[in-house]
Amino acid sequence: MEQIPAADVRTYSRLSPEELRQSFLVGGLFVPGALTLKHWETDRTVVGGAVPTSAPLTLAAPRELAAASFCERRELGIVNTGGAGSVVVDGQSFALGRLDCLYVGRGASEVRFLSANASQPAQFYLLSYPAHTGYPTTYAPFSEANGIALGAPATANERVLHKLIHPAGVKSCQLVLGYTLLRPGAVWNTMPPHTHLRRSEVYLYFDIPADAAVFHFLGQPRATRHLLVHDREVALSPPWSIHSGVGTTNYAFIWGMGGENQEFADMDLLAAADLR
């Protein structure tokens, strides 16, 4: 499991473009026939991807976790971003279509991933944080994910936000997760931006055409930088950083947070005029 050290708030503005990408951008998660995990030092976050083809994939505990099973001391959020598939947790099977979600609580012993069709495999996105207590494994289908309409055409940010794992939805220890789908013609997300010092955030950008990209903004409000993000890449956002983006076309992203506070509205809001 690759280790991604936490970037220092005092030195990130001096990083080269390549060093910035190494510190804040994660790629290569979705490899056919493989399960890939990467560990970000901030909040002990694990991000991953599982793309089962002709054979199931089993989520084992990497050596770095020093655990008998991956979820021995962790909770896990799973979203299917590909073809039809299923996740088996301790013998119980959950069918996941595109954008269906599964929460796996602390204490689960075995997690396996399967695709219904190897030629159109499921592409499972994984996000995990440590958990001090256990909550039931819970299925959250896309069909039941109530959306909140945000933005407007005039500001090029018309989008629908879906909250899945949160205090008023699927219960968890510290993981909060959902996704945002931008309408055609919309390109901005999270602008004006915010920070939240009580938790970090992770963005998986997807549904980005091959000839398009998203400019993801990060850093302290008065010393912003940016990453050029392509399809199925992950942007890491420390608690001290803004997180906002603008694409060359509309796109989608899964957002997930971990930290000491699960309140979605616990944000330190900023105005565009505050940014430099």
C-alpha cells in the first residue's frame, strides 16, 4: 500500500508542480483485475479502487495496518462507478449498480468484490477511516439518494448534491460521503469555497471525457495553487486547504470526509474576493 505523507502547510506553496501532484493527487486506482489501495497520512485516510473482471477480488489488510482484517479497526465507504457488480461482506451479498453505495462498519471480517460482466466490470471506489465503534453494514442505492439542487446557470455551477453516509442518513463513526453531479453547461463546484479545520476531504473526479479536464484549486485562501485533474483521479484536501474546481465541461465527483466532526454544514466560508 503506497504511503502519501501529509504536506506541510508552511511549505506547500514552494512545491514544484510535480511535487504538488505527488502530495495532493492520486491516480492509478482503477486497474482491471486488481484492487489498489493508497494511504494518506492525514486522518489515516485510505483511498482505493477495485475492478474485478473474471475473478472476485478480496480486500485484505495491508501490512501497514497491522490488523487481521481490513475493517478490524476501520469503516469503509464503497461506491460503484462502473458496470453492475456486487460486494460480499461476511457472506452477505449486496448488488451494486452504478452509483449505488455500501457502508461497511468496523469489525467486518471479509469483503469481496465481483462484477456481473467481466467485459463491463464494476469499478468500486473505496474510502476508509479509522473507527472507534461499529455500525451496521448498510446499502444505499442511488434510486433512494435524495438530491439537493444547488447553483444556477448564471454562475455556471448548477448541480445536484447527494448525501449518503451522514448523521441523518447511513450512520457511521466518522466517515461522511456523497457525490455531486454537475448539470450540462455547469463547470464550477464549491465556489465560493470554504475550509473545515475539523476534518479533511477527498474528491474522486469522474465522468470527465478524455479530451477534458478539471482544474482543482487547493491551498490556503490567500496562497492558492491548482492541480490539473483527469478522469478517475483523486484530489486530497487537508483541513487547512480550500477545495474547489472548474472543468472544461460538466463532470461528477464523489466527496468524502473524515475527522472529529460529521456536521455537513460545519464550514468556514470564504468569498471569492478573499482568494489570492
